[in-house]
Amino acid sequence: MKKSVSLLSVLWFFCTCAGAVELMKWERIPLQIPLTVGQERIIFVDKNVRVGFPASLNGKLRIQSNSGTVYLDARAAFPATRLVLKNVENGEMILLDVSAGDGKIVREPVQLVYQGTVSTASSAGQPDDSASGGTRQTREPDKAAKPKVAVLNGPVPVVLTRYAAQTLYAPLRTVEPVAGIHALPLRLPARLTALYPAAPLEMTPLAAWALGEYSVVALKVRNPRSQKIVLDPRVLSGQFIS
């Protein structure tokens, strides 16, 4: 189960259990990305990319790219079609073969990785090395090349919360990237009413990030009444790391 991080200030950062993320390793072989019509799927590229696509997808696929994350929203069914993600810094390309079909299958977000062994974490947090439909890829470790291990300058909850605070408050040009941190889709109600039952606060989710088994959500907290409310993190409803 994902662990939670909370920070009490003008904005509260707290954690929810993030859904499973499907890991795909880029090995210069086009990656198969199935979509469900009417459902957005998120691809965490972790590189600043531009997306190239053929005219045949006009009106069938909405594509958005922001800060190393690509959002794919199929509006109609279509066969496997090649997308090209071009790194704006060095010109390198990542190839995706995207297809869309009708149905109710819920597609997990995809995290692209570039080194080391790939396995998929289940919703219970346990590694799942099984392949499904050829889209989940598991590779044996490359004995010729050792995967790089990210070194963090503090405990994961501290690093993750610091990054979230900087992303919200600091100029974007001053935010230093941290290996492994990626944005999460917000799968929360527009208003949270049960998180702080001790007071009638209005809480609106703003953004979410994850690193390893931890995730953090930024909330905008508003007091709709004229009376002063002293916030006490001990009365939060949930399980958190503080």
C-alpha cells in the first residue's frame, strides 16, 4: 500500500493511494499503447518531447504534452498507428504504436523507463512480472551495463514534499528535477469533505506527484466562515507520514 505524506501550511500536502502504473522499457522497439475510447491514458515520458502524429488521427485522438507527460484521449476507434515522441533537447525519438477500441477496460498510466529491469507494481504494491498482451515488458538485467541508482538528498517523504512545494510556489525555471518523481492523475472528487471532519473547510485537490511507494497531493484549503480555524493535523481522517 502506498504510504502517505502530509504537510500543513496554506496548502496541505497529503497522500492518497496511487493506482498501479504500467512500466514500459524503451529499447528502440516501438511500444504498444492500447487505448479505450472515451478514456484518457497518461504516458510519463520524463523527457521534454514533441509529439508527431499522422493526419489520419485528426478527430480520433486528442494529444497533449506537458513537462514530460503525454496525455492521450481516444475519441474514436482506430488501428495501430505510429506516434513519434521527439526529445527537444537532443533530437532522440521514442516510437509508440497506439491503437484504440471500444470497451470498458480501465487503462493504467504508463511510466517509460530507460535502464534496468522492468516489472509492474500491482495495486497492493507487490511486483508483478507477468506480461499481458505484449504491452507489459519484463527484461532480464543487462549484465553489460549497470542501471543507475538515483541518489536523493534526504528521506523520500521529505524530498517529495519539497519538490511539490517548489513546483507550486517557485518559478518553474528554479525547480530542480528529481529522478523518479512523476505527476499523477487526480482521481479525487472536486471537493473533499471527509478529510478534516472537525471543521467545515473547503478542500480542492490541485495536483499530485509520486516517488517510489509514496505519493503526495496538494490541496487548496479555504475557510468559508468568518470565524478563525486553527488547523490541527492530528484530526486528519486518514493514514499519513508527517
